[in-house]
Amino acid sequence: MRRFHLAVGYASLVLGLAGIVLPLLPTTPFVILAAWCFARSNPELAERLYEHPRFGPLLTTWRDQRAIPPRAKIYALLALALSYAVSVWLVPSAYVPFILAAIMGSVALYIATRPSPRGTAKDRNRSRS
């Protein structure tokens, strides 16, 4: 199982990195899956992801609170909308817009309904002063 998790982790990380430049490929779910797989196969690799300056805070927030920061939600929803528009524009099918609307709409609803991260006690004290 260790090799399987390691292979899926690397594949997910590659797909997540490709998703940075490819509009129809999501980044975040693949990076989350990679972190999960690495935690089961190679904890050092998982720790490197959690310490990454870009992905680390988002992964930690998701792991600890199952929350998505508002800024990340906005970017994700805008990326979904842009991907939908480009797909509808480029694919000459009458059915594709409806299928994509159902899938992307479900993903957008899931993202929009995730809670925002709770601040730490230090953050709350700072906002009171």
C-alpha cells in the first residue's frame, strides 16, 4: 500500500501543478490528495507540502478546520466560471453546457458552503485592540 499511496501522491502533485496553468484542471483537490497520500506513504514529503509557502497554509487550514479562506474561495469560483465560459465557447455540443453546469455548479456550491477559517486566539485579541 505504501508504494501505491506514494505513486498516487506524486501523480496528484503533478496534476495539481499542471492545474496551475491549465484552466480546466483543478489544483487544490490534487494537492490535498497528494498531501493525504504522502502522509500515509512518506511523512517527510507530506511535511514539505505543509511547510510550502504557497500551499502550506491552505493545506493546514483544510486539514485542521475543513475551511477555505474567503480569498481562495473567490479565486476558485472565478476559475470555475472562466473554465465554464471557455468550455462552452470552444465545445460545439448542445449537451456539454448542461453537463458542465451540473458538475461545476455542484463544485461551486461545495466551495461556497465551506466555512471560513477561524482565527487563532492571537488574531482575535489583535482585532479587539
